[in-house]
Amino acid sequence: MKTIVTAGGRGADIDVLACAIAYVELLNLEGIVATAVIPGTFTASVTPSILDLKISYEKSYVVDGTEKFVLVDISDPKHFAPFVDHERIVEIYDHRYGYQDYWKERLSENCHIEMVGSCGTLIWEEYKKRGKSNQISFESAKLLLASIVSNNLAMKSELTTLRDISAYDELMKITALDEAWISSYYLEQEASLFSNFKECVEADTKQIETKHGDFIIGQLEIWNGESFIQEYSTTLQDIMNQYDPTPWFVNICVVRNGYNYLFTNHEGAKAILEKTFNVSFTGSVAKTKTLQMRKYLMKVLQS
């Protein structure tokens, strides 16, 4: 019997890729036949050098009715990959609350939904719990490290936990990478973003339900922010206007400088964001005081 490790059906970021690949490797180390299936497009966080690693995954899967499913970096059933048989899900790993009670009732101890910065942290902790941390491959270790760096905004996010920091320190030692690699990772991500701007923006845009109604939220992670708004605001606005009249904004994480730009020309969205996050818009742009991932902003808008 095969185990399929997968996530959502629309797009995949570095956390999805890292967790799927590394967890398949962990299952294989335990003698379990498993395959990673990652449909959809990749976000800019999956850089060319990441894809150059010796990793194996499938882009599609045809169900035969005998497989088991493990879901990583996702717990909302509405967004699972379409081939996932919900009755054959045996484990879930996610780092966002919202569906933990539902899955805890169904999966008991096989529900791993915990508030840490990265789902990659949860997968690395599984290696340690199951006595396989000294057998992890360089590829899986680097992928998990990249997922932790990306989801914790180079460990500057206010959502970063001590567990994320511990996982980061341990994986840095295993991979023998240094802090210079972090800046090179983000600069490579920037280059990928700017070369395929429209595709990258659309691949990392999500619709969520909030107490204010539906919201469309995009996210971009860049290293240097000084000239970004000036150079790309018109293009970004053209891409996101397709979502009108639904309120929308793009969360632009300026990692090196430690703040976010909130970008929108939707007047209703501006009013909600100003009141909720205590920011002020000048034209289409507001600047935050701290660095936050979209998942934090989503949580606040939903609470």
C-alpha cells in the first residue's frame, strides 16, 4: 500500500515542497513506500537553485483506491488537491489554526496542527522524535531549512517561535550553510519574481473569509524594498484589479529592512486595513512597523 504525501491543488510554496519531500524521505527510512505529489505551480519561494537539488516528486496522481494520504502545510479541506480521498487521509501537518478540532476528532494523535512559524519545523521535529535526524539527506535538510527561513522571514517574523529557532540552528549545522546563504536565497527569489512577475503574483494570491467578508490577499517576499513600489506599483495594480469588487491587498515583506508594505487601491480595503492594523495609506501604500507574514494578517482579519 502506497502513501501519497501532498497538499493543495492550486500552487505550492517552499514549505509545501520541503515538507512533502522530507516527509516522504522519513517514511522511506522507516520502510514505508511513499511518493510526493505536488500539483499546480510553484511560488517564487521555490527558486531555481532549490529545483536543482536532487529531489523527486510527481505533478499529478491517479487514484487506485488503495493508497493512504498525508497532507502537509494545509488543513482546510476546501483546498486539498482534487485527487485526495478525504476518507483515506491518515495524517495532517499544518501550522495554522482553524481546522484543528475537526482533524483532531478524525485523526486523534495523527493530527499535527500547531502554531509554529513553518510546517517545516514540524517535519524536522518528526525526524528527531523518530530517531532519524542523523539519517536526513542534505537535500531534505536544505529544503526544510529554506522553508523555515522563508516562512519566518529570515527569522525576523513576530510569529517565529523557539521551536522554529531550534530547528533553524540544527539544520544550519547539518547543511553547513551560513547566513550569507539567506541573503542569496532571497535575492534569487527576487530575480525569479521579477522575471515572471504576473505569474508569481497570481500563484501566491489567496481568497479568505474574514469578519469583513471575503478578502483577496497576495504576498511577495523581497530582500530590498527601496525602489520596488516605484518600479512595480502600476503592474501590480493592473494584476490585482481583476479581483474587484472584492477587497484586495498585497502584503509585501521587505525582509532585509524588517517591515511590510500593504499595497491596494481598493478604498474599502484601505479603510479596513487602516483600522485593523493602525497604518496610514499614502496613495496605494501603507508601511507597517514590524515584519509579518500573510498568515498573521489573515488571522487578525478573521478574528
